[in-house]
Amino acid sequence: MNRKVLKRTSWLLIITLFITSFFTFIPSFSYADSSVGLDTFVKKLAGYGVPSIVMVYLVATSGLTGAAAITASLAALGGPWGMIGGIFTLVLLKEISEYVAEYGMGIIMRGIAEDLKQKGKSNSEIIKEINEMPIISASSKSKIIEEICRTPSAIDFSKYKNANIDLSELDFIININASKILSIPEVQTSIREEFEKQPEQKKTYEELKSKSGFDPLKDINNIIVFSSEKVIEGNNSFGGALIEGKFDIEKIINVIKADEKAMKDVNITKVDGFYAVLPKNSNDGFGIFLDNRYVVVGSEVGCFALKTLKTRMGNDFNKYSLFGNRVDYNSTLSGNGRLSSALKDKCKLNPNTAVFANVDSFYFDFNNDNSFILNAKAIVNKSENVNDVMNSINGYIAMIKMFSAQVPEITEAVDMLTATSEGTTIKLNLNIPAAKVAEIKAKLQEKAKQMQEQQSNETNGPR
């Protein structure tokens, strides 16, 4: 797997760690407090036609007074321009000013233009109407046209439509069962304690839920991270994550649009009817809302390939139809991968990893309901290479056991980790019963308590 795929896949894993690290750094969103959503307001303005684009620009650059003066001048002209001047009353101009203050003029102007195009008006027709408006200066018209014609990205969206996309060629798939992780009592306790330490973060989190209709701690089911070098010919950065959950797309999009910091880095647009979050720097991650159950984030190639599959598959689009049973979606963590020739070559460069160039594929699943169960297997290319791979794996197991000796409470559990082989398959197994897990937890909690007391005594002195 090449460096770009690793880089993009790594930041996706960071997203997952972010979720399971209890939202230590929830961003501070600035929310619009309008009773009407931005999309609804944009559609309302688009109903007034091209002049509404001009009025948004005038309010943003000239303020209410300047815009009102121009609408009064238009009304004085009579005829069609008089009607337009009469439509944009001071009440509507004030409403425009509130939305401009929240979202910025560019988002609103481009939104109106996009809505007009969806209704059949061409880009050239919109520009022609802007140029024909009286009173407005030529320089203002030029700036208005430049703003609505600014493309969110130089992406050729059409290049994936007819692409031959074969997800059976994926090199790596890892499923993170977010709902299961977030239901673990220790995780919930950590989240609660973190919020107690930083009430402002809890307030921001509650506002996020309220404004977006999305609760990150409850509404994400699975995160399926994927990457490959072969899925689409000519592209070597196919990677991303399919996030399964419950999404109110329009509300979430409005929250993003209201976040000034976020909008400095991304553009919001629609591609073939799907809301897309496109980075202004093409090296950053992309995101597309495929429906109210699935969002894909990751590389350009990965996101637009899955959008193409969604278009082709319609309601049949889901994690099973895409990835089959290559991972266990009910496990806490489950992964499946194969080592490409390029990755094997990299393994050979390091004496400590060279033996793993003999591994063709691997699989693992991990569960920690009450017990703690890890099952993994690796498929070796030839039977004569099995012993070498086994010896290396046993060496790593011995190292893990050596380090665990520093924490006696878990030594017995680590001793349960075993490796066996059968044919060209090597199996790893760790099965810690629920009673032993509870015992280890109790010992670790008691040790943590003692350490805290010791630290407190060292800081404050004995009582």
C-alpha cells in the first residue's frame, strides 16, 4: 500500500480514535439561529430569480442602507425593473443581511445560482441577466459573476461515472463497531468524566445535537475503513471510510455552513444530487452524504467511486452489498487484508519484518462484551515458510509477555495468548473469560486508586 493511501487511511483511523477518545476536542461551532434553514431561505430567494443574487451582493457590500437606496432607484424606473425594486422591501433585505452575517454572501449567492440551474436556467443566461441590470456598476457585476462562477474544486466529477469499480480488489477492510465501543461502561464513564471536567465542551456537544439532529455518541453504528491500489485502474490512492449511522443531511450541512472556520477549508456543493463536502486543498479529505444512513469520507477517488456505486445500486446500496462478509460487522473490531507485492517488497527491506513477506493475507476479529476474545489468522504463501513466520510471531508474543510482567495484574491474561498452525494457516487466539476480565479490572482500578492517593500525599504531604 503506497504512502498516499497510508496517509489518507491513517487520518480516517484518527477520526475513529477521535470518536472513541470521548470528544476531548469537540470543535466550537457557530450556529445560525434562524427559524428557517439556509437551504429553505436560498430556495425562497431563488424564487425571485437572478436579481436576488445581486441583492445578496449589495446587502453584503453596501449594507441595508445602500441596498435599500438601489431598490428604491429600481422601483423609480418603472416597468420590469420597478417590479423587482418593489419586491425587495426593507423587510426582505433585513432578512438577507441576517443570513449573510451567518453564512457569508458567497454561499448564498452560489446556492441561488445552483437552484436556478436545477430549474433549467443556464449559466450564460444568469450572467446575461446580471449584466443587463441597470444602476449596478460594471465592477460590481464583474465581482458578482466571479463569485457565482467560482468552482468549489477542479474535480472532474464525470470521470468516475463509467469507471469499472471492483471492490473485491480491496487490500484492506477494517470495521469499527462504534455503537458497541460507545456502549462499553468504561467508555461511557470516561465521556461523562471528560464532560464534567470541561462543561463548555458538553455545552457545545449539546448544541451540536440540537442544531444538527445528530448525536455522535448514539447515531454512528459502524465505520468501515477501506483501501487498495487496484480498485480503479490508474489510481493508487483509493481509500476512505464508509460511516453507517443516522444522519439528517440538511441539518448537518447547515451546521457546517455556519462554521466559519470549517468554511475556510471546504466548499459545500451538490454532485449528481448528493451533498458533497469538498476540500479547498485537494490533498485533504473529501466527504459525500450518500443517503440518511451512509456517509463516505476519504480520498477523492474513494468517495466518488462509492457515490458512483450508490447511483448504480440505488436502495440496494449497503455495507453487505459493497464488502460482503469479509469482516464481522457485529464484532467490536474486525479486519481483513492481503499483502500486495509492493507491501511485501517493503517488508523485505527490514530484517525484522522480512519474514512477513511470506504472508499473503490475514483476518482478525476482536470482541470485548463481558469477556475479551481475539481471533486472528494469517495465510502463508508456502508450507515451507510457515515455521519461519511462526517463530517470528512467537518472538513478538514473548516480547509482549515480557513487557506485561511490569503490570502483574494482566500477566496471567497475556499468558493466555497462543499461536498455532495448521497447513499454511497460522492462528492467534486470546480468550479471557468474563470473570477474569472483571477481576483484572478490579485490580487495575484499585491500583489506580492507590497511585492517586500516593500522588496526593506526595503533593500535599501526609494528613
